[in-house]
Amino acid sequence: MSLVWIALLPLLGTFLALAGDRYGRNVCAAATAVLPGIALLLLLALFPALFRDEELRVSLQWIPALDLAFALRLDGLAALFALMILGIGLLVILYARYYLSDSDPMGRFYAYLLLFMTAMLGIVLSNNLIQLWMFWELTSISSFLLISFWSHKTEARLGARMALTITGFGGLALLAGLLLIGQVVGSFDLDRVLSSGDLIRDSGWYPVILVLVLLGAFTKSAQFPFHFWLPQAMAAPTPVSAYLHSATMVKAGIFLMARFLPVLAGTDLWFLLVSLTGLATLLLGAYIALFKHDLKGLLAYSTISHLGLITLLLGLDTRLAAVAAIFHIINHATFKASLFMAAGIIDHESGSRDMRQLNGLWKYMPYTATLAMVAASAMAGVPLLNGFLSKEMFFSETLDQSTLGALSWLVPVLATTAGAFAVAYSLRFIHDVFFNGEPVGLSRTPHEPPRYMKLPVEILVGLCLLVGIFPDYVVTDLLLKAASATLQGPPPEVNVALWHGFNLPLLMSVLALAGGVAIYYNRKLLFQFQSQFPDPDPKLIFEEGVQRLITFCSRIMQLLDRGSLQRQLLLLLLLILVFLGPPMMKLHQTSGGRELLEPDGLAQVGAVLLIVAALATVYWHRVRLVALLMLSVVGLVVSLIFARFSAPDLALTQLSVEVVTVLLLLLALFFLPQRAAKESSPHRVARDLGLSALVGGLVGTLCYAILTRSGSSIAGFFIDNSVPGGGGTNVVNVILVDFRGFDTFGEISVLAIAALGIFKLIDQMKLYLPTSDDSGRPWSRDRYPVILAVISQLLLPMALLVSAYILLRGHNLPGGGFIAGLITAVALIQQYVAFGEAHIRERLRLNYQWLIACGLMLALLTGAGSWLVGRPFLTSWFDHFHWPLVGEFELASAMLFDIGVYLTVVGAILLILANLGKLTTTGRHDG
């Protein structure tokens, strides 16, 4: 269960972050770091077992029939990424404590950060494809919240929306690819998928699967041509950039390619798509980075370039290339996170990120300058630093490929060129910021940051040095373990050392260093050359595209939707006639062989009453109160029909819903004219009558065809297993809280969301109180009649008693949480009607939003409780007990779930109706 806690502790930490905000910045930061710190310790405690090759798996069944489970796995690759996510995340928490200003809501920032940390841990630890995708989408949402944290800035809002759009598009493509993988393999279990590489590659769906999965990976990891969103996301606070855009989020796509390497690699299509995309991204990012004046802009494009380097290595599809890719993932996370933090310190202490202003900072910030220069040297691939080792491995692997045939020599040449540009932009970062004269036009005098703001940078830079000098002692074991998990087999022999003798990769490194110095020395010529080309703003291009899409969609909507509900219904019914009409025209095939029941007198009376009430509703539809009364008769007759045909649960539900609906409509009609104007012409009335007759005949024919056939049904399964499987004789309730409990949980969640949405729509809304009817007669000043108040007081305890009775007996007799909730809500709403909202608010101190939350949480915890005994989510338990005086009594866990349904229904209905009752202000509004 340690894996479960590693994945969930950061999520629980969001509550500590929000709670600690009220106690000051230090307490908030400390509270935020506690649970991720514990998760890191739990992870490190599993490393000995990991290196002993033990199976580290946890699976909590969710929906076994759909092969869905909350399944986690820890192998070398997952352990490496989890270590980076938690380790660098803790450093970012400490760094953000000093970076954020007093006006920034620190608790909210930390909550977003831990939500993102949870999502990333979920991706790397998931052992189920659908679960992996859910966490994948959560990274997009949480990163959107982090990028737009400074929502008062336009660039933050635009950058967040761009990132969400691009990564969201990739997420949808990834979902399609994962579903196809599950279809081909026959399972969403990652262990089975990773062992089915030949099956997937031999499938006719392989090209489609590969493209869809790579779309998800390329968009998340900012690969060409989707690279443009990453620099725009630099509008986020620097701690976000250091965490999301160097160490974690952009590595999610890299992780996905590494994870599916045994499944999707090994074909020419993989090589062409992945390696060429990586090569293009490597060159483009390295070239553009040289010309950026903004510190974070330079680092953003350098990040794109290094991500392209890792992608190119994965595309080369050799065992050593995979090792080199993983090694560079580690190195890039350390030196790039430290560089972003150093850039944030410079911005924080000097007030600028523009390298045209930031000159000579060595004089003012020597310690920070030293740290930043070491990290930049690692980024450039200078010897004795970690970047040199992985980049030399990269050069070596570009030499050992021949897929492009006679043009294969281009790969190492272009790789060396990209390496030279990396040296050039790293040299520019060092020289233009820390030397090159004096600062120009800064808003404040630069100085060193607080002591502990530098600590995360010191740790990361120290790792750059240690890995670069002592790789065998620091990183080799973990690297080989991660490579073994990536390759799904023993790793190749790797000699990670500072010196391999004079060879071609060393020559390429020397050429890259010398070429980078030459490029930087002649940078003015390059800047003059680049100035000939326009410098488009991706935000403006993206927004222009969004606006064009909105305009196009608006035109389509105007064509289809002209603000007429009648026209929308007309189109819908015409489509029904077009698609269902022709099959129903074969009347000789409509009737089945099943005999129908003989209609008795009571059934005929009910049918006539239903028809008359429906016709009366249509006839008096312009007299709104009369139409509502007729409509309620329709609902009452439907309830009686349910009771007549042995469906008492449906009858009770329908009756309760009718009462609530009538109350809701009465509240709405109170603010509308009592009579509606006549708007339909005789031509339109004739058209609508004809269409209604056709659709009515079609629906009647369809019902007749169904009723005269004996179709197969699963009703027998539910009836046979209701008592032995669910412990209840009320089959309907057992289905709701046991067999289809997951559906019910989804339905009450939708009900809760709808109630909260309606509440937000009507909150603070004020409408005028009508003072007279449509004839000019004033309303009675006695708003709360005494008779109504007395009757309501008498009915309340009786209604609550009936509600409790219906709730408690629901598992074995007609009733249940939904019906009981409706009855309770109606009883309480009646008090509002009889006494007024202010009177009830003073006496009934209920927070309906908290009531909804408690109901949902109780239902969720009831379902999750089954995991404690190793059973699937929402597995119910029941047993019989002998109680003194009471006798034999049944207890079922489904009762707790039903109580959750009850609380949610009561809270949702009261939240809507009680707040609708407040929509009045004093004033005059006749009619």
C-alpha cells in the first residue's frame, strides 16, 4: 500500500496548503512540504526492493467487468520520474516561499502545485491505460491553473489557454490511441500491453495507434510543430516554470514515449516520425534560443531543443540510445530547473529579465552568478558536468545509425550543429547577464536573494557536479534500472565515465564547444541576418485562429439556431421521422407474436384521463397556472400507472418529483405574466398539429412493436441475485445502490453539479416582486396565511417521519434514499412557503452546499471502503444480527450509500428552491 500513499499523499497535502495559508507564509510552506516529504521517504524506502527486482504492484478493483482498476506499478523508469517529481517538487516549494510576494495567495498556489504533483505521480505510477490518461488530463488542467495563477496579466491568461488547448487536443488523440491499444490487446492493463509489442506492431491499427499516441506525447512535450505553446507559458511564476516546464510536465510526453518504447518502436515508421520530429525540434529550439532577449524565453526555447534531443534519441531505437535518453532526462531536469530558479532570482532581485538591461550582475550577485554559470555550463555540455556526459552519449548514438541510408551522415552533422548553438546561447546567458558592462535602466539595485532561496539552486547545481565527476557512484545504478524498465529487458553494457579516450564523439563535443564560441563571437552578424525575418507573436496568431473558429461556429449556430425553441424541436422531430419513419412503414412486420393484456375499465379510465389532461395542457398553455395544473394531472396519472403495473418505487419517485417540479414551476411562474401572448399563426398551428400526429403515430407504432415482442432481458439476473448478492428484497433499490451503484454515484454527482451551477446563476440576483395580477387586482398583503402556517407545522414532523421510514426500509420494501430525500425536501420547502425564507433561515441553520458535499463524500467513502478488504469499488456487504428486544436485524453497507444519496438530494433541491424563493426585492412589476 506504500505505492497508494506515494500517489495520494500530495493530493491530501492540498488541504494542508489551503489550511496553512491563514497562519503565515512559513507555516504554509512547511505544511505544504510535509506530505510530499513523507511520500519521498516512502519512495526511497522501496528502492532496496526495487533493486532486488521485486514485483512492486498494487491493484484496487474498480470495475472488473470493464478491466478497470486503480492499479499502480513501480519499476525503474517510474521510480526515476517519481524521484524527480517529488524531489524537485520539494525544492520548488521552498523556492516559492521566497519568490511569491505577500499579495500572492500562497495557499492556493501550493494547492495547485500539489494537484499537479499528484497528476504527474499518477501518470508515472499508473498500471492501467485509462487511469494513466485520466491523470494525463489532470496535468493539463492543473498546469492551466498554475500558468494562469497571475490571472490579472493578459499574457498569463492567453498562455494558459493556449497550453490547455494544445495539450488538451493531444490528450484526446492519446485517449483514442489508448482505446485502440486496449482493443487490440484485449486489456488496459499496462503489464499485458508491454508484453504485447509484437501483437500491436502486427495489427492493422498500428499506424493509427502510433500517430495518435505520438500526438499526445508531442503536444505535451512541445515538439515541433506544437512547440509554440511552451514559451507562452513562461508568463507563469518562475517556480512553475522551474517545475512544470523543465522537470515534470514537458517530460510527461517523453515518459510516454519511453514507456511505450517496447510496444511501438522497432519499425521504420517509428524512426521516421520520432527521430525526424526530434531532430527538427532540436535544431529549431537551439537556433531561436540564441535570439531571445528574455531570460525565461531563452530557457524556454533551450528546453524545447533539449526535449527534441531526447526525442531524437528515443527515435533512433537502439538500446544504448534509450539509455542516453534517460540519462539526459536526469541531467536536463537538474541543470534546467536550477537555471529557471536562477533566472527567477535575477528577476526577483533586479526587477528585469531583459538581457539588454541585465549586464555586469557578477559585481552585485557573485554567488548567484557562480551557481547560474555552472548550471549554464552543464547545459552547454562542458566537461566535468553532467550535461557533457549525456551529450557525448548522444553524439555517439547519432553516429551509430543508418536508417536514412546515404543521408545518414546528416544526423551527426546536424546534432553537432545543434550542440554548437547550445554552447552559443549558454555563453550568451553567462556573458550578457553577468559581465558585459553595467546594468542599464533597472528599477532597483541588484543584490543577493535570501539565504534559503538559493538553497534549491545549490542542491541542483551540486548534483550537476557530482553526476559529472562521479557518475558511477551517483547515478549509474538508477540509470540502468530505469533503462531496464524502459527496454523491458536487461540493459546494455554502459560505461558512464568522464573519459573514453580520443574518439569521434569527443571530437564532436570539441567542435560543438569551439563552434558555439565562434557563433557567439559573430552573433552580431547572426542578429542582423535574423532581423530580416518577421518575428511573429504566437499568442496573437493563436488568438486570431481562436477568433476565426469562434466566428465560424457562430455562423453555423446562427444558421441552425435562431433563438426559437419551436424551430429546434421541429428540426429534431423531422430527423426522427426521416430515420425512423421508413422502417416503421412496414406495418405487416410491426406486430410480434406476444399476446397483449385485455384492457380493464380502470385502465381505460386512466388512459382517457391522461389523454384529456395532456390535451388540456396544450389547449390552455397560454394560461400558465391552468396549464401547470393540467400538467400535474398528467404526472399524477403516470404515477398511478406505475403503481397499477407493480412498480411502487417508480410511482413514489414520480409522485415526489411531480411535487418538487410543481413547486419549482410555481416559483418561476410567480415572476412571469399569468397569460402568454398568442404568437403562432394558423399556418404554424396546422403544421405543428400535422407533425405531432406523425411523430405520435411513429412513437405509438414503435411502442406497439416492442410490447408485442418478448425480448431478452437481464431482469431475471437482478431478481435472482437481489437477495443472495445484495441482501435486499427490493430489487429496484438493490440495483441502484449495489448492482448499478456506480451509475447512481454519477447521477447524484451530476445533480450536485447542476444544483451548484443554478445556485451560482441566481446568487445575488434580484427580481421585482409583482404587486398585482394581469387584471390589475393587487395581491393579498398576507403573504404567509396563518392556516397554511399551522398546517405546515403539523405536517412537518409527520413528513420527516415518513421520510425516515422510507429511507430505512428502502433495501427491502419500496423506498430508498432518493425518494426519502424528495419527501424531506418537499416538507422543508413547504416551511419556506408557509413562513418565508428569512423566518426559516433563522431556525434552520443548514448549509446546503456542505450538505451536498457530505452526501457525495459519504457515498464515495462507502464505495472506497470496499478497497480495504481487497474488493472492487462499491462492493456492498450485508449480514444479519440478533439484537436484544429487536430480534433479527439486517445491516448492509449499501445503507450508508443510500444515506449519501439522501443527503445529496435534500441539499441539491433545497439549494435550488430555497434560493429561488429569495429572488424578490421591493418594487412594482405589474403582471
